[in-house]
Amino acid sequence: MSDHLIRAISGNREIRAFAVSTRDTVETMRQCHNTSPVVSAALGRLLSAGAMMGSMLQGDDKLTLSIRSDGPVEGLTVTADAEGHVKGFALEPEVINPVRESDKKLDVGGIVGNGTLKVIKDQGLKDPYIGEVGLITGEIAEDLTFYFAQSEQIPSAVGLGVLMNRNNTVREAGGFIVQLLPGASEMSISTLERNVAKVSSVTELLKEGKTPEDIVNLLLDGVGAEILSDTPVSFKCDCGRERISRVLISLGKKELQGLIAENRDAEVKCQFCGKAYSFSIPELKELLASL
């Protein structure tokens, strides 16, 4: 089945759960950016989280997840909307590092290192909501769990995983977010803790053939799961000449004059999808004249 996202709530309305499969989405991202296996794992986890957190939005709201760090990948950025569309990029997409000695798995925390996680929600207001926390492990899921507790005061459990094939294609990818709602009873709290403790790694569940529906049912075992929505998920970039033109204009007069002085077409690549846009000297002069 193609990538999709499940939103669900417990029968007693005290727990909400999200689960997503993103193999095709993460593979599309990998092809766009030629990411190394470990960067595919890191960015793939953030894409899965972005899809789920995007589904918490309304209408045309947009979400951005931004990590900036001192590890060799330097930074990861993902944006998402409420319709299941996500896109993202790594500042250093081809970083390679050894697998972890302890479990022979890709060392995502090793390429991310220390830094900050910023969550930006553009809800059509004058100023976007911005929440920022320090990274706990750089493994993404634990960092988001910490973000929810610190910035939104929502007790949450986040699980994310990406499994790569030996030929550097994506074998499995997905994740879950489960959260206690205000006023949750002790029974709901203990049930959720027990269920989360029983859930193995996300990639193990996906390898076993578990779907997002199955994962939601595991997380809400004992309290009932009511599916609220089932949304397709895909890697989608909304770049275009007009948007790239705005980026060039934002560089300012001095930068544009410098590009014109080089007396050759300027090529600008979209960071999110890698598509190249060429601007001729007359077009650059037109942009300069608009300033």
C-alpha cells in the first residue's frame, strides 16, 4: 500500500495517536538529494515526523521542522502541510560515518551532534508560532518527545525509523506519535505506558508488515482505537519561477548587481527538490529594477 497517515483517538477520548508509512516519500527525497544512507535515515525520520505534525494543523497552515547542529550534517529542514505533503533537505546530504559499534545501526545521532530543534507553525497570523529546544540525543524521536513536553506541555511518545537496503534505497520508513490529552485518567496513562513499552522499534514493526492502522491499534490496545482520518503522504515541492524570483529579490541590490556583472545566466536550484531555474541577464535586471 502507498504511503499514508492514520489519525486516531481512543474510545475514552483521552489519547490521540498518529502513525505513518513513508517509504516511497523518503525514497523520493533520497533520489532528489542523493543522500547517503545515514542522512537518508536522519532526514527520513524528520520527514515522517513532519507529516504527522502537519496533520495536526488546520487548512492552509504550514509547519517547518529545523535542526541546526555541530555534527557533520550541519542541519536538516522539513516543511509539511495538513494535506500529507512534505519536503526536506540536509545541508550536507552526502555525509558518511561508521555504524554504531553497540548495535551496528546507522548512527544518526553521530552526524547530527549537539544543537537545536526549532518548530515553526505558520497559521496565517501576523507572527508564526516558534518553539525551540536543545537536542537531547540527535536521534530525532527523543528530541521531538522532549519538544512536546517542554514547548507544548503535552506528554508524548514518538517513534521514528528508516531502514535502508544495501544498495542505498529505502526499504522501510515510518513512525508514530501518541499523546495524552488534558485530563487523561490514571488508567489511560498506565495503559499507554504499557503499550509504548511493548512496541518494538518502528522499523521492526514495518519489516513485520505492520501498517499504520496496526501500529495505532497496538498503541491504543485496551482503550479502543477510532480512526479519524486516513491521508495519502507524498514528497511534494511547491517551488516555481515566481517563488525563486522572490528568493533572488530577497538577496538585495548588491547581490543582484554582482550576478549581472558576471554577464552570464544565473542558475538557482531549489533546496528542497533540486530543480534548477535559469535567469537571463535581462530577467535579473528586471528583478533589480523591482527593488
